[in-house]
Amino acid sequence: MKIQNKLKYIVMAMGLSISLVACESYLEEENKSAVTAENYYTSDNAIELVNSVYTATRQPYKYYAEAFLGTDLFTQNGQLFSINNLNEYSNMASGDAAGPWYGNYSVISAANIAINRYENQISWESALIGQRDLGIAQAKALRALAYFNLVQQYGGVVVYLDEVSEIRYDYVRSSEEDTFKQIIKDLEEAIPVLETSPAEFGRFSKRAAQHLLAEVYLTKGYKDFGTTQDFETAAQLAETAIGNYDIRSQTYAQVFDFDNQNNPEILFSIQYGAEGVNNRSNNKNGIFMNVPHNYAGISRTTTPYGEPSFSGMPTDFFYSLFDANDSRDEVTLHRVLYATVNSPASENGVENITVGDTVVYYPKTALPEAELEDRLNRYWVFQPSDYGFDVAEDVPGALYQYSNNLNNVNFPIFAKFDERAQDGNGYRDVFVFRVAETHLIAAEAYLGASNVTAALPHINKVRERATGVANYYTSLTIDDILNERALELAGESNRWNVLKRTGKLQERVAMYNPHFIDHGSFDPEKHTVRPIPSQEIELSDGSLEQNPKF
């Protein structure tokens, strides 16, 4: 087998031409290809090896289909009869869901290189031993994150910890249990060394690693090799990661303010920068979108709403979760789209539009017929029953007729990932761990340990920040936690992983995913893991086994 097609190529790419990442000083890319790997790295520039691991970590968080499709909250952006293998499961094959495999193994390869060079090739003065140990700890934490991403998607995977210097074909998969053991080992070795408050925002901190280890133990607790003690350990780690930070010190809107990305709720985020094309490459603002510039008055070049980068959309169930007092609705969704350019009256009867005018309105609750007709004389209106793939029926006499709409799929688009860049190259950071999620991990872990009393304050604090209502939950089920996670973490947390972890994937997709309900088919012996990429199987010498039924 050849990880990332041929691991040798990764070694060459990562070892000879280092990409740098982090915040400001380590977001700039520099070509070191003129200097050989053997003699270039010293204690003065060794941090570049660790920076290359951060660079590689960007890619695994761009595989939106594997994170969101085929779940209760998100479905494909298309007509009901549309087919998407990942969303409806019925036609999944060994060629599907390969992205996370390759993306995460790139992180692992870069981490292995960094650890090997730090431990075996670079000469460290005694005064710099702490710097050495901190670099290794960061690489191990990021390697653990990559392996955790892999084991959730594929089950037991190939665990290799050495820098690869030659092509091999004889890799074998570790068991799922052994994969978890390695993840835990890496994190337990990293946590004592990692900094509590790194000077550079975006570095992996002690609390970020505690959050990750809490989620690892929480996930392990559900496995047949897990125990109740795993839930208890997860809860205690989550408590430690939360520390004394009160999420109510910021509103939900402040957390997602573009000018407040380095805020104390963020335990770990993947950094992007405004300088240079390679740094402005975050396309997450294009997920869960229709095509705004199809509407008269919204220009493709000046839209603040972005362009679709992923063919997915929320389900009706997702929209139904927002109560009237939930402030997360207005932060998460654009319920009104405004004109960005003047537009003269069009041939289909749409009136003149001026910059700032309402172009589209998605009411949270259905409008009465008379109000709907009145508003349709001024702008497009899509009732909640018209979200998604249905083409609404024309309202007789209204100026705006649905049959003239260029968008066949209409729904409130996501707002929480909005960018300032208008060219498709975004530079908003990607939040990986937030303290609000740490609270929800704690609540789920305490629930798993049958300690509802300890779980309630955690989920209630998240709810209170969003609604102003204290002690909303007086009892707790796993469905309550899943619903609260949906509201708080939509588009951030990998929903497929969470539903798989809790054993709710088949049940919830069958209840709430419209395309799956129409023509999907779920086999629990097959569809709770992804297929190993077929190319990896073909390139191996027969030692690499495919997941069952693929």
C-alpha cells in the first residue's frame, strides 16, 4: 500500500519543500527546495517542520460531504429524485469517501517527519530542550487528531509512527481498539508539555488537547471495548478543558464576529491569513448555499453571501429546531438577502431594485396568505414549506411569480461562516474546538456515566447563552444533546461522526433526511464505516483489507 498514493512523494514534498502555517508569522509559505533536508534543519528553524503539520491540517476540514451528507441535519442540494451515494447510502462503493483518508494521512506524514527530525537529526543545546519537547508535543497532538478523524470514518486504520524513506506495499490495518490506544498515548504524552496559553493563537494548547482527549474517551465509551470509566474520564477531561471560562461572557454573535476570531472560547482553530493566495483558501463560506447571484439585485462579484462550494443544504428538521427566542438563528442563517447593486426592471416583471433593498425573505414561520401576496409584490418570499427542493406554486396577482425564479432550490443560506473576500478565497479561521462544544461533550459523557445531575448544568449553560433561559433542561436524553449540538455547532462539528458515535445514524437519517426517506437504503453492517479507498487496496500487496461489504 502507498499512503497518499505513494508516501515517498509526501516525504519529498514535506521534507524538501516546507509549507508554513499558523497565525501571521507562520502563515507565510516559503520554498526551501534549494537546500537539502539532511543539512537544512537546525534548532533555529526546526519550527518550520511543526508548521508544516499545521499546514497539512487545513485539508481534512474541507471534506464537507463526508462530514455532513447522509445525516439528519443536512442533505444534498437538489431535487428530491437526485442521487448522491454518500447521502442515500444505497450505491456506496469503494471509491466513495476517499478524501478524509488522504487528507489525514498527509497530516500524519508531516507529523512523523517533524517528530523524527526533532528527536534524531537536530542538535539541541540544553537551553533549547523545552523548545524541542514543545515541538514534538504539538506534532503528536496533531497526529492524534488526524488518527481520530480517520478511526471515526474508517474504523481501524494503518498506524505508522516513523518517517517513511522508501515505498512500501505491506501496510496492514491496526484494530480499532489499537488505533484508539495510539491516539490516547499521543495525547497523554503531549498534554503535560503543551502550553496553557500559547503566544501564537492557533497553536495546539494543553486545553485543546484535553478537549480532544475527552472526545476520544467519550467515543471509546460507546465501543464494545469501552467501559463506563471512559465516560467518567471524558467528563473530567472536559471539565478541565473548560476551566473557569464562562461562555456566557460572549454572545453567540460575538463568537462568530469576523473581527473576533481570536477569542477565548476558541480552543483550537485552523488559521488562515489575508496575505497571499495560498493563505486565502478557505471556502467554507460556500457551504449550505443556493446561488444568490441568480436573483436580480445581487451581483456575483460584489455579493457578501459568497458562492456555493459544496452541494449540500439543511433539512427541514434542522430549521424546525430553532425556538423563537434562540439567538443562534440570526447568526447561523441569512433569512433576508439584500441587493448589492441597482437592477432595472426585468423582463419577468420584477420591479426596479436599489442597493440595500430586500431581494429575498425566508420567514421563520409561515406568513398569512394576504401578507404573503403583499410581500410578493416587493420581493421574493419563500415560506418554510417551500425550503429546499420544491418549486412553490405561483400566487395569482403577485408581481413575483415563483415560476420565474432561476433557483429551483431555495432555503435560508448559512451566515455564520461569511467572509469579507469576494473572490472565493476566504480567510476566516476554521473553528475546530470551542468551549461550548466542550460543555456538550461533558454533558454527553456524564449522561453516559448515568450522572444526569452533573450533565444538566453543562447543556443548560449552552442553552442559556443562546436563549437567556436558565435551567431549560430538567431531564436529559441523548436526543436532547444531539438537538442542542445541532443548534450550537451546525456546520462546525462533523455530524456524521457524532451520529455514528451515539448509535443514532440510521434512526435519524431515516426520520429526517428527505432524499434518504425517498430512495435511500441503510445497511448497519456496512454503512457505519467508510470504504477504504479502492486505489489503496489495489496498490497494496494484499495486506490491506477492505471494510466489509464494499
